[in-house]
Amino acid sequence: MAGRVARISPGVLYPAGQCKGGEIMIIEPDAERKFDRIHFDRLVSLEFVNNSYDHCPVENLSLSGMFVTGDFSLQVNEICLINLVQTGMSTDMALQASARVVRKDDRGIAVEFTSMPYDSYLFLQATLLCESGEKLTGLHESPENYPFEITYRPPSYPKTNSSFH
């Protein structure tokens, strides 16, 4: 494994930008979390029914959701569409998902995935494996234990059926 793994005590938040020079930050799950989180320094676009936010920094990522930093004018329980594109040398991969805001604070929002296409789920798994360099809790769940619905169509808003364009 390249770099070193730094463990954080359960429930402790780490300062943004703490991971540098190939270090991997894994935040172990506490009693309320089912899955390990990893520091994930990428940008994501969030599309809500009445607003959209482009190029938002992701602070951490897990199998069940992510924490996105920024100033958001929205409420807990609002539904959004997530679009995260990873550009590689020969291909682009995307994580597209429906999610629900589960927490909002002065640093940003925590979203929980509610559904995603199977190829996005595979991308999420591969990303977590590659970024962590070690086995993460819950990563190899059987289909009936997925933390969200796996679909074979692009994510959409539950009531409007509006999807990514």
C-alpha cells in the first residue's frame, strides 16, 4: 500500500486538508455508522428540485453517503441528485445517485444515498477500495443488504421522475 493509514477515533472529525502526500485517512465507524468513511478530495455536483450546486468539495465518502462542504440553502430530508465524474487517462467514470440530506451544519451537508445505478455502485466500491488501500467495513455486502436501492436506470427525483440531463 502506498502512503500510510491514519486512524481517527470514532466520532472525531478531522480538519479539512489534513491528508497530504499520499496519506490515507479512514474514519472508523462509530455506533451510529455501518460503514467506514475515507477522506475523498474530489468535486461533486448536487441538483435539488429548486437549486443546484456545482463543483462542491467532498470531504469524505462511504458506501452509504458523503459529506460535502459548502454553504447550502436547504433543509434536512431534501432529496438531491448527485453527479461525481472521475476523469482517467482513457475513460471517464461517474457516480450518479439519488440521495437525501441527513445532516446540515456550518461546514456543509451529509447526504445518504437512496438509490444508484449498478454501474455507479461498482464505481463507488472500486473507488473506496482504491482510495483506502485496505478492507473497509461493509464493502462486500450481498445485494439484499445494500444500504440503498440498486437500479438499472439513471437516478431520478422520487416524485418528479426528473433525471440527469
